[in-house]
Amino acid sequence: MTDEIKVCSVPVILPVKLEDSGQPDEPLSLVASVGCRWENGKTLQVRFLDGDPVVQSKVEQIAHQWSQFANIKFEFGNDPNAEIRISFQREGSWSHLGTNALRVTNLNEPTMNFGWLRSDTPDDEYSRVVLHEFGHALGFIHEHLHPNNGISWKRQAVLDYYQQTHGWDEQKTERNVLQAASRDTTQYSSFDQNSIMIYAIPAALTTNNYSVDWNKQLSATDKQFARVFYQSTPFNERSFDERFRDANDWAVNQGYVSGFPNFHQLDPGGGVVFGVIALKPGTADSLSVPVADLGNPGTNEERFRKVNDWAVNQGYVSGFPNFHQLDPGGGVVFGVIALKPGAADSLSVLGREL
């Protein structure tokens, strides 16, 4: 096997079932299995069963990147009851999916393996493989198994490719590549071809020459989804700055120059959704609105909600405050950016100019 075709496989070890699913419960990386999610805020113990200390150190350093976004911590040490146990001696690189690791009751057996990492392996390969496998350990399955992936596979070409490059039989290729995840047992964002959890896809394997290169870093959607799947607070208690950060990351990942929340939210039946204003180059109206017309908002969050409600009521698609305000003599007025179908400019301004 060459470096160019090294992928994470899904070992079939445990014949139990996913929660509410007819699919085998197997270690599978950013669609996520809700039945394999760890307790929110948990610190997972991680133990190396073997391996070069230099390689171990590199793995540990990279794994912690997930904890910058997911409310899960990894504590590396020698805990004999560690939930995640890592070996470097088995074939391939793989991990059990989330809490499925607890079903490996032999504490000397690995729940994760890195079969080709060496002390001289390039850093970007470390990043690609370690982030991918620790994504599995958090409960994230392969992104190309997304229920809405839209990939038009050449089925026989896919079967032939993985048989020739990996020795996989038809069943294993179906499970790892072709079989979409169940909508009933997964939580998922929009399909993300930049996800760390997707395989590289050669154009020869799709009917329309669609292709994906190897991803080496967490994408904006990986980060945002990790925050959502393992959130530190409920949706309606997300901090003001967190919601801004998440909305902007999502908008940029969708091809916009920037984005921000309008603080409207609802649950239409498939999970909570947030209102987001996404900007592309264009223009917007700048207005001054009497504070009384906005319902006298108090907090920043209330101001965003009230401004957006006012703008929609005036026939705009949305609106947000620019936090300018003054009293020209007839009462306090707030600055408002009000949007109509189209877009607006996104600028970077030096801090000293603000």
C-alpha cells in the first residue's frame, strides 16, 4: 500500500447494533452518530499501548486540536481503564466510533490504531490521520457517507479501485465508501467536501468527474459542528461571541465573505436552526431608527433581535445594528444596517481607526 491510498478502514468487531439503527455497530469520521456520543464535557483518558515516544508526542499534540472546539478533553497518561487505547502495531489506521470503544472490554486491546505513522512521517500526514481518527473517537463518521452527499459514484469502478488498492471485498467497500449513513441515527451539517473526515475521491470514481483531495486540517464546518455536537451550553444559552464566531465560520465555509447571526432561532422539527445573514460584495442601507420603534432593547442580543424584527417589518430581508447611536434632539436613535435582496460589503478596518 502506498502513501497516496492510505485510508481509514472500518473494522467489523462487534456484532451489536447502533441505537435505533439496523446498521452494524462498528468503529467507523463529519456526520455523527447520536448513539455514540460521549457525555458532554467529559475528559477522556488516553493511553498508549506501545509505540515510539516521538510518535506518541506528535499524536498527542495534534489530538488536542479537537478540544478547542468540542467540549471534550483528552488526558494522555497511563490510566489502565483509559477509554481510548492506542496502538501502532496493527494493520491500517482506524478507530472505534465514540462510546463503542467501551465495548472493547479487554483493556490491553486498542480502540485506535495508527499503522503507518513513523518518526519521519511528514507533519501534514500526521495532521490528516490523527485528526481523522480522533474525529471517529468523538463519534464522527465518514463525511462521504453523509445522507445528502450528492456524490454520483461509479459503483463498479469504486469496487474495483478499493479491491485493487486495499484488498477490500464488496461488503467492506460498501460499508466504508458507498453506503450512506442513516438519517434516523445521525446528526449532520451540510455536506462538507473540506472535512477532515472525508476520503480523497479520484475523479475516475464518479460519473461527473467530481473529485476531492486529501484534507489535512479541520474545516470551518468541522469546527462549528464539533461545537454544536459537544456544546458547553444549550443553543439558546450560547454566548454572544460564540454565536457570532460560529455564524461567521459557517458563512465563510459556504463561500461568503462573512456572516453574522440575526438571533432568530426555531426548531422546525429537525433540530434548532439559527438565522444567519451571509454577505457577498454589494451594498446595504444605513438607517437611523428611534429606539422606541425598536421596543427599547436592553442587552446586545435584544438589540440584534429588535433591529432585525424592525427591518423585516419595513420590507427588508433582515437588519442588524451598527451600534452607532445619538440623540439629535428628538430622542435616541440607533444606527441600523438594513438589507434587501442582494448583498453587502465586508471590510477589514484597523483597530486604531475604530
